[in-house]
Amino acid sequence: MKNLFYAALLATAAYSMNAGAQNLSIENPKAVKILSNEKEKRIDILIGGQPFTSYIWPDNIKKPVLYPVLTAAGNPVTRGWPLQPRPGERVDHPHHIGVWFNFGDVNGYDFWNNSDQAARDHKGPFGTIRHKKVNKIVSGKDKGELDVTMEWFPGEKKAVLRENTKFIFSGNDSIRIIDRITTLTALDEKVDFKDNKEGLIALRVARELEHPSNKPEKFTDAQGNVTNVPVLNNEGVTGHYISSEGREGDSVWGTRAKWVILNGNIKGEPVAVMILDHPQNPGYPAYWHARGYGLFGANSLGQNAMSGGKETLNFSLDAGKSVTFKYRILVSSAKQLSAEDASSLFKKFTGN
């Protein structure tokens, strides 16, 4: 059965090309078209007339996500499961869907691990992030903007955080870029982000971008719950991490870095996925999730948990106060990226 998300993206692409869309079609590889379908709880993003990703907020996911994320050649860099399983994929951590932003301890509530399929021994308490409204959609010749509002709800209580996020999408015939600028505002009470290893911006990558593994693993979350990750067939598994601090492979996990690259191949296409932290973010440079099984993300607020108790941040917001986080996710299909490439890309992103 065809994936409904992919089918919708392809239909959107066809519409964009047939309609002309004010010259925002495949003739211009940098043109970004953003098409809203709020009835279906999705907003589709096309670059050069080709599907890139969708912002979705279905009822069966506990936070809005970008899903799927495709290369310029149309290969998914995000895992399909649990929304659209693909043969040979892992089926662990059901809360790892597409690209997301949340945290494992917000006033004592776990926003990271919440899922309809959460393990029975994981009792939370859980938090949920709900899409509230679309503020602005702008398509353009070289970039597109999507501005949305969400709210963070601890359990059945009233919202404690308002989130305003601006996504800026750009690219060309070989590069795709997502800039996420997220402002969190504490509402009626102080909000504490207790240092926690589960956070903050992340994606779960396709099987091809995982590290080849030769032994089963057990991974324990911040509440002590264990997830078993078995050994799978490593055919076509090619992922390799590189950090700004010169670390590679499994040694990247749990270390600080300005940026991290994940290089690999998908169906013969050289692919690199890069996440860039920003110097203005709290906790910069972030600690990194760079798991061989496919979790890839930057944690700006997990100092005590990620440093083994050597550092403490315990970030908080007083009622009415705000904080802004800015990250860039870059997907290259022209080539895999070197450390030199990444340094240049980081300077373009940060201006220094």
C-alpha cells in the first residue's frame, strides 16, 4: 500500500507544476512552494517543484513533526516506522518520528517519550505538544517560510508554554535546508527544564544512514526504562558521524560540538545530513545524540545528564519570559560532506 504521506506529497508536486504557481515550479530549482491542507492536518513543502517535507500534526502523534524528509533525488532520510514501515527497519522508540523538537523534563513532565505505543513500564507523566494555528505561509523564488503556534500541555493540565516556530525552507537541485527558529514563552507559571538527556531537536534517520552494528544494544531513558535494540542485517547500512571537534562514529555521542554530519549512501545516492547549533542558543555548544541505531539530534539543555554530573544548567523561564532556539538541518545529495565543507556551512549559518 502506498504511503499516504508520500502520495500526498507527490500529488502536491503535480499540482504545483501543472498550475505554474507563479513560476515557482521545477524550472527554478530554488523555488519553494508551501501548500496548506489544514483539513488533513498537513502543510506540504516543495523545492524546485519536487517534494521535500511536510509539517504534520495528526491525532496519533503527541507533537507536530516534519515528516518525511526527502533528498533532492527523492530518497527519504527519515525512518518510515511507525507511520509508514519499510522493509528491514528497526521498530524501537515509537516516539522517534521525522524531525521533532521537545524535551524530557518540563516541570516534571516527559514530552520526549510520549507515544500511543509507549512501553507499559514507562508511566510518564507525559506532556503533549499541540498545534494551535498557522500564522503565516510565504512561498518564494529562493526560500519559503512557515510560521506556526503550538502549546505545551503537561498531562491534562493547562498549557505551560506557548511555542512560536518559524521554519525557513531553501535549497537547490542538490541541497535542502531547514532553519528552525523556535521561541518558547512561559505562560502563567515558572517553567523548569531540568537537565535531561532526552532533547532537544532531533530526527530518526533511515536504515541506510544508521551505523552498521554487530551486537544487540540496551538503551535506558532518563526514567530508567530500557529499550532493546537488536542486531539487523547490515546490508546497505552506511552511516558515519563526524563532529566539529574531530570525533567520528560512536565517539560523537554525548559530546559537545558546534555541528555534526551524518554521511552515508541511499540507493546509490551519496547523502549527508548535517545539524548545526547556533552560538546564541542556551547551552551552546550542544551535547549530541549520535546513536548508531539512527537517533540524531542536538541537546542544548541536558548538561548534567550528558556530562555525567560534571556540569549543570537546569534552564528555567519565569512566567511571561521567553527563550529562542535556532538550528539548521541540511540535507546534501550532491556529495558527502567533509569537515572542511561543514566549517564553511557553519560560517554561512552563524556569520562567524
